[in-house]
Amino acid sequence: MDKIEHSSRIVCAAKCILNFDGSDFHGVIENISLTGALIKLNNKIPDSIHPGDICYLLLCSDTDLYPVKYTCKVIRFDSEIIGIEFLELNTM
């Protein structure tokens, strides 16, 4: 059986953007680790989002300042909080 390592989470309040199918959703990172993040979105999460969906995380509120995005997978969510797992880093 493989050992699953859990990363320590760091509490923060950094602005971010989650992109789902070309639509941007602004929010704040509640906590982050080496493997994922918990994000509070400014608006309600669309009904079309489901666990397992792929999205992109930008670690700022202005893509011109930090043109790097992380490919992520939705792990869990409720009406305004979404948990994501990092899959890979992409430059824009």
C-alpha cells in the first residue's frame, strides 16, 4: 500500500482567479499547501462545476502581473468555498 503524504497548509489571504472553461472567478485563497488550496470565491460557484473538473488557478487578481497558471482538479466545494488539487504549472 502506498503511503499518502499530507502537506502542511499555510493560512493566507491572497487574491486569485479560478478559470473554468474560459470564465474567470475572482476569490481569495483561504489556505494553500504543496498539493492544493482552499479558495473562497467572491460569487457563488456555478452549478456546472463538479468534483473532478479541471480548472486553472492564477495566484493574483491581474494576469498581466503574474502570467502563470496552475492546472488543477476540483476536489470539493460548497456554495462559495472550493478545494482544488494542483496537477501542473503552465506559463501563459
